Amino acid sequence: MTPSARLAAAIEVLDRILAGAHAERALTNWGRASRFAGSGDRAAVRDIVFDALRRRRSAAALGGGLTGRGLVLGLCRDAGQEALFTGVGHAPLPPGPDEQGRTPVAAEALDVPDWLLPKLRESLGADTEAVLLAMRNRAPVFVRVNLRKATLASAVAALAGEGITATPHALAPACLELGGQVRKLQTSAAYLEGWVELQDASSQAVVEALPLADGMRVLDHCAGGGGKSLAMAAQADLQLFAHDIAPQRMADLPRRADRAGVDVTLTAAPEDNGPYDLVLVDAPCSGLGSWRRDPEGKWALTPERLAELVDLQARILQRAAGMVRPGGCLAYATCSMLRDENSDQVTSFLAKSAGWTLERSLALTPLTGGDGFYLATLRRV
């Protein structure tokens, strides 16, 4: 496919997404119906689609409308590539007089909903614009080296042998940032043999900040796919339990743990195995810190949904606190950068819960390299 034909394909996919289809489903359906498209074409179309979703408001303004064509035209105008709209062959038609577009302003220029920008300014202060501009771009790809099986040097060498460049990242001691043939990672020997696991740098930094030690009983209370469970197991010899309200999310965890050479016990009733020395609550949240990877979430979040999440987080914290032994630790984390979900949530918990003290907190944004993340460790005194 020519570059112009890829633009036309992205327009088609984006129109389906704007009509209500999920991005991954729309891309999969297009790929199945477009047998002529090679793997490079599919990857390029995917990149255009996700760039358009990350920059939906600014691209629509520049391109003259919130349509697939408007979004792709806006991206091309911003990149100085409007000349690709030639109408020749499979290329999109040249812009018409009603597609002149305009310069985006305020929240539109930062690609966030209007209602959210004041909250972000409260939470991020002087870094607001820089953070939001960084979130308009694709996120880096990171792996965590499983130090039980490999060293950073041996993992770097193994990945390089398969054309994947890897560079140590400052956020965590076992973190590598990938380049080159990243899409080959999950078929690489280093991945299949459990030397490396996909995990964002900020997520790794959160686990590194936990007060873990050999022999501790630990619960990963909102485990999801289990990435933090595996990272904790690699850091210390633990009696480790994983729980999630939707057990199907953990379906792949036993296989991943076996590949990594660690033990994780899945539990549907975490209270039955308590009390614990440490309970990690990686709470359901807006996902704001990871919107570079899931830009659809940016446009789906509403004030009402945020309020529901804050209430849910508070209830999960109270439940998890009851499973921590005296002297133990409750760790609260989100992949959000909003005070409502982070420091305000912890302040509210401490005001309502006697016998707890805040030991430390950690706030990360894309300016530090990884996703936006928050961690607070609370001690039961």
C-alpha cells in the first residue's frame, strides 16, 4: 500500500470507531477484509488510527470536522503532509473549501475534554501542559528483566540477537526500554523463556517502592493480568496471593508465573488467607496515566464515571485495610494523575480510619518516562 492508501484505510477504520466500534475490533475487521495489506501496512494503519485517537480534538479542529477524514487530514496538516490527499489511485480526495480547518485552542489544543482540564491543572500544576502534550504521542515500550533468570546484560544481548534494541531506564533497576523490532518481542526466546515481561517503567517503579522482604505474606488485591504479582515475586521470596473481582482477568497468570519461575496462588476469597504483611491495591481508576496506550478511555471518561470510580476506590481500600495485620502495610496505587483518585483518596481514608499512618507517596507522570502513576504506602500502627 502507498502512504496515501494507508491514510484512506485509516479514514475507513476511524469512521467505524466514531460510529461506536471498539478500536481494536475495527482494526481487526479491516485487516481481515483487506487481505492485500501486509503486516507493515496493518501496523502503519494502526499507528495512524491511534495517533488520531490520541489527538482527536486537535486533529478534528485542524482537519475541519470530527470524522475519519477530518482526523486524518488534521494529522497530515499538523505534520506538513497534506499533499498526500491527491485523489489519485487509492489516495483520499484533496481538501474541499469546507475543510480548511482552524487552530485548536485551550483544552482542545491539549486533547482533553473541557471539564477535565481544570482538574488536571489542580493535580499537575505547572507541569499540566507539558504532561498533556507528552500524552498526545505514542508511549514507549518497556520490559522488566526477570532477575531470577537473567541479568540486564544477558537480556539486552538476547533481545539484540533478534533485532530488538533494549536500553536500561532510570525508573527501575530491571527496566529496559525497547526499540527496533518491538513487535517481535512476544515470539522472542527472551520472552518465551521468562527472561523478560512487558511492563511499563512506572509500574515497575511502583513495585520497587514497596517494602517487600523475604518471607512476607502478600496479597495483590486487584491483580488484573498479574504484572505486579510477577514483579513482586521477582523481588523477594514471598507467600504471594492474587485476587481480582473478575477472575477471568487472571486466567493467564498461572502460565506466566510458571514461565517466570515464581509461585502465585490465585484466590477468590482473599480474607480466608489473611492477615497479610502487605496488601497491594492497584485500584480500578480512570486510567488517565495510561491514555497514550488506551486513548479511547480519554473520551469515554465523564464526571459521573469519575465519581463512581472514586466511591469504588474508597470501598476497596476499606475492605483491603481489614486484611492487613497490625504493623503491616497497605499500598494503594492507581495509573491516574488526578488528586481525586490519589492524594485526596488517601487523605479521606486516613480521616476515617484510626490506627493508620502515611509512610510515603510517589507520583509519576510521562515526564519521567513511563505512564502516569501514583503510590501511597500506609502502615497499620
